[in-house]
Amino acid sequence: MLRIHFTSQDLQSVRVARQPHALWELVCGVCRLDTRQGALEFGHWRRSVREGLERNPRARRALLPLQTLIPPVGYIPDFLTPSVTGGGLAVGLDEVRSTSRTRLSGELSRLAESRPLPSWVSSLDRPGAKALGTLTRALELSCKTLLEPYWPRIQTAIGNDVELRSRALLDGGTSALLDALRPHARWNAPVLEVNYPVDRELYLEGRGLLLVPSYFCWRRPTALADPTLGPVLVYPVAKQPLEVARASKDGLERLLGRTRTVVLAHLANHGARTTSEVASAANIALPSASYQLGVLRDGGLVASHREGQFVRHSATPLGLRLLDR
């Protein structure tokens, strides 16, 4: 678990990135490409990218150094994902290109502790070497291959999530925004407890926190390994299931199941509802309603927030889109 410790000043400096972060998407995308994770969400993308790489030897060669530096699990050098909140890919690549030799040496040495590295990696931190420029061009070309054809879908998913976060902030303030990160994180003031593969403590110490929604981030959030860098939490957004779900009248029911479809439709039609109200409307037991809402919430189709002694549930923008509302 990652425990992020907030001060009152940090709570005033929580931000949400409004646009996809190209280099974070690329790093997470390289991880997804080398696994079988998310067959529904990434299966078509994976097949399409691999077919493109077969036809494009130059793109295939560009991807190889990234696969060396970006393992599917474990430590990934922070210099590949600079904290750039504006300017897009070009500014991010400039930041990578200007990474100090001292920082490169430290991060590459840490990577070498977890996996064997080819000899060319050691040339990245040599003064006057061209290897870092070559790596930056590989990042740029791989963005074109892995991300560019799918960028509109990525932007839509990020936009949907930002809309959801904005609604939580407007309705309940910063605490509600942080609490809305469930199931990936739990706000237990003044600590955000994040589902994470290792135990870590991160003290913000007045620096605030940048929340970065990500399309290719999978299952659990990720963060920069170096605690001295600007604090960032990258978290997965809900991905729209295959378009085939809308191909026929009962496609959504086949995808979600009848009960969950009824629950989602009720929330879309009536706005925020308590668990008891959902159970009554769907004619199901209270524990079943709680379970079905949990499944829909984990899929990004329902958002839940507490109002006094009640928890109210509402359909998210993604849920509404699935229902064509």
C-alpha cells in the first residue's frame, strides 16, 4: 500500500490533469503491450499495434529500447515520465532530452538492480553521447505507433473521468474528490491509502498532489519512485467496453447482465439514489443491490458519495454513454 500524507496546505493544492499525459500513456501502454492484461479493454489495440509493428520495421526497432527500460512490473525510471502539465508531447520529450547525467546514472543503476541491462544503456549517461537523443526519438516514434491512432478514444476516456472528478469536487470539495478515487484508493484523512504493489510512505510536505487520469494504467495507480520529485498519482480511468455492446437492442444487457442493467438504467433515469432505493426499484435484496452497485462502481459506471448517514449512487458519464443517454 502507498500511503500519501497530506497537510492542510496540500489539500489546497490538489490538481487533476485535464488532458492525457502522452509519456505516462506510452509507458503504461508498453507495459500493457507485453502482457495479456485487459483482454476486453486492450485486446483490439494490442492486436492492431502488433500488426502495425510487423509492417513497420523502423517502429519495431524504436520500441525495443523502451521495452528494455520499461518492464511490465517493477521499477521504471522516473525520467521517462517528466511532470509536464502543459505543452504536450513536445515539451515532455524536451524534458527527457535534458535529463541530467547524475539523475540518469542513479535511475539506471536502480533499474540494473532488478534486471540485466544491455551495454547500450550505460551510454545514456555519458557526457556528449548521442544515446539519449536516440532514445527520445524512439519515444516520439513509439507514441505515433502505440498512441496516435487511438488518441481520440484516449481523450474521450480522460475527459469523461475529469468530468466525474469535477462533479465530485463541486459537490463535496477536496475530500470528496479524493474519496471518489475508490476502489483504487481510500481517503482516510489526512492519509490517502492507495492500492499499491509495495509498502511506501509519501509525505507531500506542502507540495500538493497532481492526479493524472490514464487510459493505459491498469488495475491500480502508480507514482514516481523518487519521493523528492513533484508528487504525482497516475490512476486508471474507466474504459468503454467494445462497441459491439451497442450492436443490438439487448447488447448492453448481455454485457452487464439483466440486474446490473436495470440498476444502471434506474440511476440514469432518477439521479442519485440510496442503496435501499435501488434495491426497491430493482426488486432485489439489499445485499444484492450493494453487490451490484459495487460491480458497476468498479467498472466506472456508477459513482458513490456519502451524504450524512446515507450513501447515494449515480450513473457516471461513461454509464450514461453506454445507455445512450
